[in-house]
Amino acid sequence: MRYAKIGGQALIEGIMMRFGDDYSVAVRKPDHTIEIKRDKHVSLAARLHVSRVPVIRGALAFIDSLVLGMSTLTYSASFFEEEEGQEQTEKDKKSENLMMGLTVAVSVVIAVALFMLLPYFIASRIAGAGEGTMLTAFIEGIVRVAIFLLYIVAISRMKDIQRVFMYHGAEHKTISCIESGMELTPENAAKCSRLHKRCGTSFLLFVVIVSILFFMFIRTDSQIMRILLRVILVPVIAGVSYEILQLAGRSDSFLMNLISTPGLWLQKLTTREPDTEMLEVAIASIEAIYDWRAFQAGEEDKAVICGCPDPGEDA
């Protein structure tokens, strides 16, 4: 299977697909038409000229995904606010952008507190006098994995999130359809797996596992330093996890498939089987920016379609 340099994210009744600096958002509106938005987003790594620097590019890609993901999620939600008769003024949009930035910042703080600091404090209470040892770090890792899995299970039971997870499945199926060499149609995509090695769910699991290894071997006698390291090293852990994810996504070796397996298992919780309309949305998002036929013909350098922003259109 060939690797297509396209990725995406499930939204509220829609999907965002990204290829290079171009991205598109396709949303199934309340009237059942598909709204398509095309635009550009130059990555932080490209702007800072570090796209070829391992780990650093991954840390910056993580920030990019948060910013672009929140922006496109807000955009998809706006169609359903409009349905409820809520009209946005220019002032409202500026306030919304400010709130989006604050939301991203608060989300990062909560994630660090929940998945990095809380496991440390729980493990410290369990270890008592043995705090700071490799055994404590191992206990901390087990607690971190448990919290992460409980979080995934909890949100997977929410009704609204289940529809997002169906769009998540549609995103994976359409990309897998392209990479399998099949014509990109809803019927063909439906036959493909909803699990994919380059998924963000797998990335988050890698973050959890890599953090366990980091803190088992990076130790200090100072409790303050132990807490600070769990915050300071988050970008490094994200960068290393990104490199592992990219390597696993490009390789079909036994080792890489083995490493990818836990993430694929976890995706059974974060994806659902989509319906035909969801697959149509995913296809519309892909075809707005990506010539999958060129990719399948071995001419991926010609696969880009979207060279500039384009106003929304119904499909």
C-alpha cells in the first residue's frame, strides 16, 4: 500500500482534509447539501524552516493540529448555530477568534494537568518513601494509561461524539480507499477499514507510551524539577511520538505493524462505521484539494488541486 500525504480530522457533521499547505472543509448542512471551504494553512515548521528537523517539526505539527483543528471545528459548528437563527456580527467573529485561542490554551493546560501531572501525584502517593524511583515512574505510567483509556471510553459513550466518530471512520475509509488503489467512491470506501496507522488516536497513545519511557529514565531528586520536567518535556515527547507515527505510517514492516497495533485497537473506540452520506462528505473534502487519480498514477507531485483560497460552494 502506498502512502498518500493527506490527512484529516472529523468535525461536527463534516470533515477537514489537509494536503501540504492546502486544506478543505466539507460540512453536511441541515438542508443536506454539502458546503465546501478551501483555504491555505502554512505550517509553523515551514514558516520557521525546520520542516526537515526531526522532533522539532513534530512538536510544531502538534501545535498546528490544535490550532487548525479548533478553527475548522468552530467553522463546522457555525452552520448549526445559523440554523438556530444566530447571526454573527464582525464583533462576534473577533470575540469567537479570541475565545478559540483561549480554548486551545486552556485545553493544553487541562491535558497536561490530567495526563501528565495527575498520574505523577497519584503514583507519588502510592509509592510513598519510594518516590522518584524507576518503580514509581512505572506506576505513574500505568496510571497515565488507565486515565487515558477511561477518558476515551467515557467520551465514546456520548451521543454527539458518536456521530463525530462516524465521520472519523469516513475520513479513514476514504484515505484507505485511495491508498489501496481503488476508485474513490462511497461504495468502494465502505469496503475499506476504518482503522488507519497514521491516526491522531494512535499519536496520543504514542505520547502516553513515550512519556512512560522518558520518565522512567529521566529522574531527579527534586520534586519541583520532577513536576517541571513533566511540563517542559511535553513538546519533546510530542515530537518523538510524531516521528514514530510517521515512520509507522510509511512502513509495512513487521516491527512497525506491531508498534501500530495498540493504536489500531484503540481506534475501534474512536471510530464508527459511517453511512453513505458521511462518506460523500469525506470524498468531497478530499476532491476539493487532492487529485487522487494523479496519486494512483504515481504522479503525486501533480496531485494538488487547491492553489488558493476559494469561496464556499454547495455540492
